[in-house]
Amino acid sequence: MTLRDRAARWALIGSIIGGASYIASWPMDLSQAASLAWKGSGVGLLAVYAALKARDRDGWLLAAVMTLGTAGDVLLGIQFIVGAVAFLLGHVVAIGLYLRNRRPALSRSQQALAVLLVPASVFVAFMLPADRAGAPGVAFYTLGLSLMAATAWTSRFPRFTVGAGALLFLISDLVIFAKMGPLPDTFLTGLAVWIPYYGGQLLICVGVVRALKLSRDRLAA
């Protein structure tokens, strides 16, 4: 194992520790800077992991997705709209990555899920916020998010990691929008946001990295 690979392994371990332990920070009386740094450590170290594993354009696109996700994590706590824009830019980059790696053939059920996911997600997101003035913006953001999830599902990357991770990300954000409406802001709803979000990002990152490595190994064989 090279020094770069060892560093990547420790970045991944650090990410899991940071992402899992962030929940423990919620009842602590931390400064905003400390809280946001802890929050950003999970996906931030995934960005480091992806960059250390990058060997081609697809690898660097993944690193960019994780970097923009980190920016979104931190900026949401400072200015919500700016954080949402960072996430949306990450979804756009991810869509590009997944379209570059389209699956050659899809079953009818896979096609149906990809086609129905976008309008269904946008409709649900639009209906959730209590402040109806913000509903169009929520729907527009969800359009990018659901397209990301749909293209992840139809990419050549493994569905049990990358596809599932993208769907978890979508679920997490729908819970956030539900908290803007009928869902109370409690510890449990916080878990329903953070666990699918970080777990989804982890699955996406590890799944893409491993798939790209497998492709390189096959070409080298």
C-alpha cells in the first residue's frame, strides 16, 4: 500500500468518526465555528479521501461533489440559501459524473423508477413547506437533487452503494423540507436528517471510488 493509499484510508476512517460522532455534539454548548467544523468533518474528509483516490476525470468530479457538499454543510449554518446553492452545484457536478457513466441497459422497473422519481420528489417537496412563498425555491432545488438521484440510479455504479446513497440523500432533504411544515424539529427528526445524509454521502463516495478502481484494474489486466 502506497503512502497515498494509507492517507486515503485514514481520511475515510476519520470521516466515519467525524460523521458518526457529530450527533454527540448536538447537546453540547459549542461555538458556531466548532459546531460547523465538526459537522463539516464527515463529508470534508470524504472529499480528501476522494481526492487521494482520484486518478482520472471521474475521480476528480467525485472529489468536487464531496467538496461542494462540505461547503453546503458549513454554509447552511451561516446562510441557508448560500448553503443550498453549494449543494445544488454539487448535484449538477454529480449529474455530470453519472451521465458520463451511464448504464448501457436498464430494465423497465429501473427506467420507471428513474422517470417517476423526479416529478414525485418535486411535487412532495413543493407541498411540504408551511411558508408557501418558499415552496417554489424548495421545488427548484429538489429538481436538481432528484435528477442527481435518478442519474445515480441509472449509472453503471453499484445501486446498493451509489444508487442507494443518492436516494438516502434525497430522503434526508425531504425530511428537512417536512420540518419546514408539518414535522416537528426534534432530536429524532434531526437523526432522520443526518443519518441518511451522511450515510448517503459515504455510500456514494466509497461506491464510486471502488467502481472506478475496479474499472482501472480490469483495463490493466
